[in-house]
Amino acid sequence: MKWNATSTENQPAPAEAGAEGGESDVSISQIIERAVNDGFAQLRKELAPPRRMVHPAEPADGAIPATVKRYSALRHFAGPSADERAYRFGMFCLGVYGKKNAIDFCQRQGIPLIDGGGDLIAAKTQRENLNTSSGFLVPDEFQNDLIDLREKYGVFRQNARIVPMTSDTRSDPRRISGLTATFVGESTSATPGDKTWDRVQLTAKKLMVLTKYSNELNEDAVLNIGDDLAGEIAYAFALKEDQCGFIGTGDSGYGGITGVTTALRNVDTTVANIAGLTVATGTGYGSSYGSMVIGDFNKVVANLPEYADAPGEAKWYVSKFFWGSVMQKLATAAGGNRVADVANLPMNKSFLGYPVVISQVMPKVSAVNQVCALFGNLRMAARLGDRRLTTIQMSEHALNAFEQDEVVIRGTERFDIVVHDVGNNSGTTGPVVGLITGAS
């Protein structure tokens, strides 16, 4: 019997063999051959690798093509339209990279590809892997997602006062004193008084983030590409904003920004003269927070001005380590706790009746003369100026990307933080106060 690699399903029946036995043998052979061939055809189909989708067919309404797959759960985009937003942002990133199909998609969907000089890039002028020196501005619809992600990750942005900057600088008036009422005698004139003001000056600084990504940027994985890139960029921005806002020292590593802990410490060279700081009880702070007592935190709360103690606005800002090793320990050691109270503490981060906000840029290791806990109304003490001109650029040549078959993605934003109210050394505290460890 001759082996045939194709199915014999539609082949004509063989000629009559002339004998009953011969006819039966030929018929059985055909059946066996057909079954074997069909079985191997099905096996080849099942073992064949899945077809990679390079240019998915785009539905007329701009929805996600059915052939686009989600290879893992989205970690950063959330809500009912998370997939669509991640897909659109991913296609924008591929358009920035110069993928023709993605550029066409952006043009059809009204997603502008605007370079840093403000020029709209037309699809017909693009070629693979084309970049501009100044990058591409992230469109407004994605700016909102990046801002939401920064607020999800960034403690300082969530709690400081956000002011938009329409240019690279912004100057806002700040009231530093008001009118004074005085008693006067009959026919005696009052001494005139005026409000006094100064200025809060914001100057946008450029913040940059670099990340590497596989050079195999394909539209079939665009959902996860968009989700991952948005998360990486937003997390890096949020972390640096927190570092600048809470612990910035004013040097170049923080863009010249002075954070809250440093601003408090800079009020006076003598800690005892700083109205906004409470010195913790005990010693041994070079290696442990163990000397702190509940009364230290009571003093911090008492030190906050009443005007800053608005419901839901006054909060503690500490690291997770400080929360667990100091605050929880003191809370569980206090009398009157039930088992349920202790068990529920991690789910309800509060201390002395105020919310506890975890910021991992706050101190996690004890040291002397260290502002280890902040308390108060951050919106009244600091402003975050948001220029909101995030740009994205890609390169195959930076950071040895060409040799490693990777692409380097650069994101930039411009912002500034000014901590303008932390009290003085004359007995006046500001809307944010703190706890500082002893000098030994």
C-alpha cells in the first residue's frame, strides 16, 4: 500500500478488484489510511506554535482587537476600562518607538504624537524606530492615568497641596500676619495695621527616569506593555517626589528641594529652640527606638496648632518599620485593649485617633538627632507645583541597549516642591510638627 501524506477523504473509490475478498481488503486499507492521515493532521495542528499577531485587525469602533491577548493580570491600570486604557497607552508607546502600525492607530484614534518641540508628527513621515531628541509629549488622556498612578504610589503627592504650573515658574502670595485689634480711648485714633505677605516661589525641575525593555515590542502584547511602562514610569516619579518632599536636603540629588524633615531641622542649630520638634524621651537612639514612650507622641499631638487639626487632614507620616516596631508596640502595651483591637491594628492604621500614612522614605533605622515621625496637615505646609509635561522617548543605542537587543525608554516630568510653613524658633509651630530622637 502506497502511503499518502494527505487525507483520502475525497478520493474516488478504487476500481473493482474482481473478487469479493479483494474488494474487502482494499476498502479496509482505505479506511485505515484515512484514519491515520487524519490523526496525524490533527496532531500537527495541535503541536503547531501559536501564530504571533503582528498587525491586529482594528475594530471600527477602536476597541481592543480580539486577537490581542493579556498575558498576565494588569497591575497598574484599574477600573472597567483598564484594558482599553492600557492598550491605547501601549499603542502610543509603540508609536513613539516608530512602529508603523501603531502610528497609524494613533492617527486614526486621535492620539497625538507631538514631539518636544510641539510639532505633530504625521504618520506618513514616520519610519521604524524614529525618535526625536526631545521625546514625545504624553497626551492628556494618558497624563491623567500617570497622575493617578503617581497618587496611588506617592504619599507626598496625595497629601500636599497640588498647584498647576502653566509655565516653568509660579509665584503665589502667602499671608504671614494679619490685622491686630487694639483697645482705644474716647476720641483716640487707632494705630493702623496691614496684612503682611511674602511669596512662595515654585520653579519646575526636570525629573528623568530610564528603563530597559525587550526590543521585541509587538502589538500582540500591547496591553501588558502599556501597563508595565506606565507603572514603571509612575512609580519612579512617585518615589523621587516622596524623597524630595519628605527628606530632601536641598542638594542636587533632590533637585535643590528641601523636604519637611530637613526644613524642620533647619529652623535652628539648637534642637531645643525648634518649636515644631518634640525631643523623644531617653537615650540609645544610635541603635534603637526603644526608649520612646507614649507620652512623646502625646506631646507631638499637643504641639500641632488647632487650625491645622482639620478632620481627616492631620495625619502621622512614618515608615512601616517605625509603625510596627514603635507605634504598634506602644498601642498594644496600652491598657484597655481587647484581643480584637490588637488583631485589627494592621488593617486600621491609626494612632492616638489620627490616621497613619506609611512612607517608606521616612527613617527605618534609628539614629541620633533624627526626625523619625511627622504629624500634621501637609496641605497647609507644602505645595507641589505640577508642570504636567511628561515626555517619553525611546532609543536602541543608550546604555548598551543595541548590544543587549533592548530598547531604553526615557520618561521626564517637571515639578517643584516648596515646604513653606514649619514654624520658627520663637515658640510658633507650623501646620506640620515632628518627633526627633535624642542626641545620644
